[in-house]
Amino acid sequence: MPTRVVQKTVGDYAIVGYSLAGEETTIALPELNVCFDAGRAPREIVPIDTLCVSHGHMDHAAGIPYYLSQRSFIGTSPGRVVIHQRLAPHVAELMACWSKIEGHESPAEIIGVSDGQEVPLRRDLLLRAYAVRHGAFALGFSIIERRHKLKPEYADRTGPQLVELKKQGISIQNTIEVPLVAYVGDTADGPHFDLDHVRNAHLLIMECTFFDPEHVVRAQAGKHIHVRDMRKILPRLRNPHILLGHVTRRTDLRAAKRILQNHIDPVDAERITFLMDRPPRVRKPEAPGI
Ligand SMILES: [Zn+2]
């Protein structure tokens, strides 16, 4: 059965995705042309040019070959997969294996990155990778806009004067970084939540997997976030919008929302959205007489 993705707008961004622990996680931002994790590659992510894969667990990475092959099938440009540099050669091997099985090659651009490395997305937009705490080779990603602002000392100059200054090789602009979206993937609490481009992003996408008191040990063992950790994490975050995913099926989503509200400040509750919290399906009215 195809994945029934959720579509919603959080802050400035339309989100298309699906995220349940151990089953499938993929979260796409079509306006930014970026998808975080492949899940099982629902068709909605295929048109997105850049796929950032946070780590190698199957529920996040299984869709990589299908995403690449579907792009080849519809004749669009090769998909670009950004993944930890230690995993990138394995993805290349996997695609080589698939080309033997299928009898043709699905072209791909596989970019290996490590903590602190950047990949340009557009002229004014970049992707920055950073280490998170979820076993080996796990990365988070931030999408950062670079904006150029006229230095205040040149604010009263006319256009032609500014052109002249530029011609003289004088730098008239400051460059500032505006973090738009941060995705930390699967991770326990760690110093990545204190990075400026993570804690100040307009939208932070993070996991909160476990909610029941008896799941604390499970969260620690799997390096996941338990709702109890949110009390320590949230006061450090300045994000106006936080999207939570990767909730376990062991806890009903309505119960998870209630438990979260009991654990955190009401002001924090206002900035949190659960990805999988979708409106109930509208039932078709029954045909009369049946
Ligand atoms: Zn994982």
C-alpha cells in the first residue's frame, strides 16, 4: 500500500511527509526543494532534487534506490543524495548492485559529508551538516539562507556612489546567515541543540519517540528522545515552530500529545506541532436506503 503522507503548513513552510518510529520517516519541503530522509520513497518526494539522509537505519534510508530509480524513470535530473561520508560509498555500491539486478543504471549524485560541512543548494541557500547522537554516522542538517545587507556606514550613499565603491573593490555589504529549517533526524539530547543555526531556525524538525514512563530505558538504549528530555531541551530552543515526528506506535498519538502537554510549559506547547496529527478522515455519507 502506498504511504499516506501528511500535508500541512508549519510556520512559513508546506510540509509533506510521514514519520513513525521503526516504520518510515520522510519529510519534504517542496518550496525549498529539499527532502529529509527517504522513508520508503513515497511518490511525493520523487520530484524533490536534494535528498538528505540522516543515518543508515532502514526506516529512513530504504527508499534511496527507489527515489533515484523513479527520477530516472520519469526522465528528470539525477537525484542528489547527501549522506554521511562513511555511508556514501555504501550507497554507491547499493546502486551498482541494483543496476546489475535491473539491467540498467539509475544515475545519482551521491555527496558524502561530515560534521560541519556545507553543500550549496542555491546561490543564496546552503545546507550544513552536523553530528547528532544516534550511533555512528548520524547527521542533522540545517538549511541556511545567506542574506547580504548594506553596511550601515554606506546607508546614505546613492546607487551610483555604491557602484563606484564596488568598482574600487570596497566591500559595502555584510553577509548574515538566517537559519530557515533544521532537521536533527533520530537523536538523543546533545550539543547539536545548542548550535545557533539549530536553536534559532524558523522551523526545527525533531523526533520525540517515547512518552510512557516505562520506555525511558528503551529511549536511552536506542539513543532517542523521551518526553522527559523535552524539559531540558525546550528551554534552549528559540525556534518559533517545532515539528515533532518519529513517535512510537506503542503510544497512541492523542495520549502522546496529552503527556507532552503535562511535561512542558504551555508557551512551548503552542509552538509544537505533531507531524502525524492529521484531521480525521471525512466519512462518506451512507447511501439512503442501504
Ligand atoms: Zn534510527
